[in-house]
Amino acid sequence: MTHATAAPDPATDPISALELELRILVRRAASTAAQTALRVHPGLDASAYPLLAHIALYPGTRGSDLAAQFGVGRATMSRQLSKLAGLGLIHREVDPDDTRGQLITLTADGQARFLAARDGRRDALSHALEDWSPDDVAQLATLLRRYSEDWVRWRDENPYA
């Protein structure tokens, strides 16, 4: 028999409460990512949606910059980009300023599929949070950005922690 324990109280144990909520959020995000990836393309891995989102936001980004952004090796990124190219979602061209690198953009089909999936995610968020005030949604977005920036800064300053 398993014994359920009470969730940590944010007022008395904020770090434990945050860790629990982040764990739940990550688990739910992974499930949602898989569904979103399928909406983009049936052959797309869940981990590729954030990659497409980054390319959409920064068209012409280099493969090496993507590897650094996502914290993976160049070989891993090259394999991911090859899969995306094979699915017809991205286009790679030689960087005219450095022929060793490639500039990555979404194809027209990749752009259309990405936008449809992104808009679907935004619509779902809008419905899920329809009882929230715009100020609460904005505050959540602001706090999540702050958390992310502070976490990345801390991680970069403490690579072996």
C-alpha cells in the first residue's frame, strides 16, 4: 500500500513546492509536445517542435548556434536537422560568410505547419486560462521568463553543480 503525502506548502516550503510544480509541468509539457509534434507532421519527434519554433523566430540561424541554444552537440543537431529537412520542414543553405556553416530556415510547408500547430497551442492556452485575468496571465509569463533566464544564468555559472 502506498501512502500519499501532502504536497509541500508554498508558504512554508517554497522550493519544494516549486520543484513539485515544475516536475508536473514538465511531465504535462512532454505529453503536449508529443501531440503538437504530431500536428506538425506525423514523422516529427516531440523534441523537434521547440527547434522549429526557434528557427521560425530566428530564420537564417546557424546549425552551430542551434546546437549551443539547445545544449546538444553539433553531430546531434546535424541529425535532427537532417530529419527535419527529410520531412520537408526546413531548408539548409551554405552560409555565404562562412562556408563551413549552414543557415537554417523553415520551408513554406514547414512554416505553415508550424504556425498551425503554434496557433492551436495558443488557442488551447486561451481556453484553459479563460477564467484568468490578462494581468495574471502576463504575470505568469513574466515569472516564467525570469525563472528561465535566472536558471540558465545559474547553470552557465555552475556547470558542474
